[in-house]
Amino acid sequence: MNPELFILNQVQAAANSLYNVELESSLIQIQATRKEFEGDFTAVMFPLLKISKKSPEQTGTEIGEYI
């Protein structure tokens, strides 16, 4: 399984568990991580904020801890 697909599946599972929603894969954006940050890939949180009803930082922390 490629890394982007793995992350996408994990974000979907996290959203299902944390927010009780089935996310369409089209809502999840995976990008290359910017050079000033650690890592290879990043899940963009902004499209998920309407679902989480929290800040990008809180949403990212919750999903990151779940994963």
C-alpha cells in the first residue's frame, strides 16, 4: 500500500471513530510536507473543520493521536 493511501485510510478511520462520520475520500487531501516541517506527507485539516467543529490544531492533534 502506498503511503498516501495508508494515510487517507487512517484519517477516514479517525474521523469515523472521533466524529461519527463516514468521510468521502475526496474530502481528504494528502500533500507533501513542507521542508520546514518533519515528515514526508501531511493530511490537510481545513476540509475537515466543518465536521470536527474545532480549530485546525485541535483537529490535527486529535486525528494524529488516533493514528
